[in-house]
Amino acid sequence: MAETQGTIYTHEEALRLHNEAKAKGYGRIVEDYTDTDNFRLLISEATLDTLKAQCTFFLIRRLETCGGFVGRWINPERIDEGTKKVWGAEVLGVIDCGARAFHSPAHSYLDLDPYNERIREAESNGLEYICFWHLHPFHYGQLALSHGDVAEIRIGLEEDKKDIQLTALVYADNERFELGAYGVHREKVFRYPVKVTP
């Protein structure tokens, strides 16, 4: 485990570190989204409870954390939206960040070897990798990607020669636990509906 996993930051300390990140340009919140409803992220209540449990340890320490979603991609014929063709992904499992991941109030990084091994295990059981997710603790104030989040994803788009990347974000504080889904494009950030299923 990273040393910071055991650290419990006060609200003031977490806010100071977050503000330092904002001053460097990567902690600022993205406010310009293109809302679209041609894609849905579906997640069951039980899977959402698993995600909450993984986030709670880090939330009370005011730390970011991250992980992955596995499940299955859904073609338009499987989502009933009347005449509208809607693509989607159904989240059936949550992969944690790994025991040696890095966590701070403004960043988190995966422990890649065990993370990738968990993805391979899920794929061997018939599941597909859906996307990366990460937690913004309450000092962010809202469910919104940061400019640093978008910049890192766009670097990956260039490296992988892709046009768009699905990502998920959790925002949590003492009263709220919210999950957002986004498609980060080279020029825009799309915001997708998330539907919690029984």
C-alpha cells in the first residue's frame, strides 16, 4: 500500500492540496460538456454498493482513488428507447486500484500489474473491460471531471490513435454519492446518462 493510504487528511489539508493542484492548472473543474443521450451506462444497485464500499476507505481519508469497470457492451437493439438507437455498457463488476496504488487528495494512480491481471481474469470469465473510474472526494464540490483528467485521457487518445474514450467519475461527500459517465473526445467532452438498475 502507498504510504498515503493510511493518512487521514483534515478537510483543510485536503483543500489546500487540491487548491495547489488547481493553481498548477490540472485541478480546475471542466464546466463545458456536450450532453448526449445516444449512450447509457447501466449499473446495478448491488454493483453500485460494491463501488461505494471501495470508495469509503478513501473518502473518509479525503483521498482520490480509482479502478475499473467490467461488464458487457450493449448494442442498440438491447436498450429499449422506442425508435431511438442507443448504445450502452452494463457494469457487472468493479476492479480496485491495487494494493500499491498511489492516493492523495488531488491524484490517484493504479497499481497496474494486479489491475491488468484482474481485467484478464474478468475477460476469461466472459466479461469485457468497460472503462476506468476514479473518485473525486468532497473538496471538489461537484460531480465534474478536472482539466487534468481530460488532459491525461487525451494523451491516451493520441497514443492509442483513438477518437474517444469512455471514463467514469464518482463524486462523494457526507450526503451524496454520484456516478457520472463521460466520453472524452479530442475536442469535446460528452456527458452520458447513468441508469441504476435493480
